[in-house]
Amino acid sequence: MTEFLDTEGAHGLLSREQTPGISLGWLRQGISWTSTQRLEAVQHISHG
């Protein structure tokens, strides 16, 4: 499940990166969002 989220996040970053006028801020937000989702998933699994 986490792999699917990571894959979706990667596709989103790639599509944004191809968009003209992209800023590092948008890229960082995408990375931080993916990291947050990953942490939540790990915590959910650990709590079982």
C-alpha cells in the first residue's frame, strides 16, 4: 500500500517537474507530503 502511494507521489512530482515555471517550493512540498503520508502509514502499521 505504501509502495502505491510512493509511486503515485513520484508520478505527481514528474508531471510537476515537466511543467514550465516550476519552483523548488512546489517540489519540496511534494516531497514533504509524500514523507508525511509514508510516516502515517508506518505508524498505522506499527500500531496494528
